[in-house]
Amino acid sequence: MNLDLLEESILTTVVKNEAYKCKAIQYHNARVKNMTFKQGDLVLRKLEATGNRESRGKLAPTWDGPCRVTRVVKANTCHLQDP
């Protein structure tokens, strides 16, 4: 009898967890702003993507820039000119 209650408790927890994840995704998606860049725009470049971080400490800068967009390849993909 206790085994049935344990399985039911596990299933309830899994369902609640999935519902929470779904609500969190909806919350995030409702607040995300789509950004489109044009040639000539000034943007910041994340240093983790380039691998050029001077030091790995938590006080190291995380962004480089401003960099100018030289060419837009597709949505959210651009070629940047070094600052």
C-alpha cells in the first residue's frame, strides 16, 4: 500500500514540475525583446564568444565594444568591426 502512495507522490511531483517549467518558459518568452541590427549600428560583443577574456576572474569585463556592424548575414548573425 505504501508503494502505491510513493508512486503517486512521485507522479504528482513530476506533473507539478512540468507545469512550473511551462509557466517559467511562458513568463520568459513574454518578456524577451526581439532585436534587429542594421549595417552601421553600434553593438557590444560578449567576450566569452570570442575567447579573448584577459582574465577569468569575476571582476573581468564581460563585454567588448562598442563594435560597428559591417554586414548582417541573417537574423541575429552579424559581422563586426573591431573597436
